[in-house]
Amino acid sequence: MVGLDGFIDEIIHVVDQRFDFERYSRLATMAEYAERIARSAGKSCNIEWVVKNVKLGGNGPIMAASVIVTVPLVILVLIFQRRIVAGLTAGAVKG
């Protein structure tokens, strides 16, 4: 059984103030984000996130690359298996 933990990473900006549809100022640090949440404790609060970048993460790409590299090697070993065994046994015989 094989488990894959590939996932999608989203790089987001937390909007501090919206100027128009495309322009906004963002909260630069996690401390500013935490302060904004703390100020709204017990009140209603909306926080806007803007997705800036989406990328593939996790071990999925690493596992795919390892399969791509390993499969041709396994095929070569299977093709030349008799020669590999013959070479190993010839080298083990004294005389």
C-alpha cells in the first residue's frame, strides 16, 4: 500500500485595507494578523485573503521523480539479468 501526501500550497496575502478591486494594502506580519484578530474578540470580524500564488507541495513530486529515475534502471537490469548473473558467477570461480 502506498500513501501519497501531495497537496496544493496557496500563498496568500491578508488584506488590511481595500482601495479598489485590484489595489489593497496587506498585513505584512503574523503579529499584525494576530493583533487584528485580538481587536475583534467578541465582535463580528471579516478578514479577506487574496491568493497570490498556487504551487504543488508535499512529497508527490519527489516520489514521481524517483519513479521516473528508477523504472528505466529496473528495465535495464531485467534485460541484462543473464549477463549480470554470468559475470558474477564467472568472477566467483577460482582457477
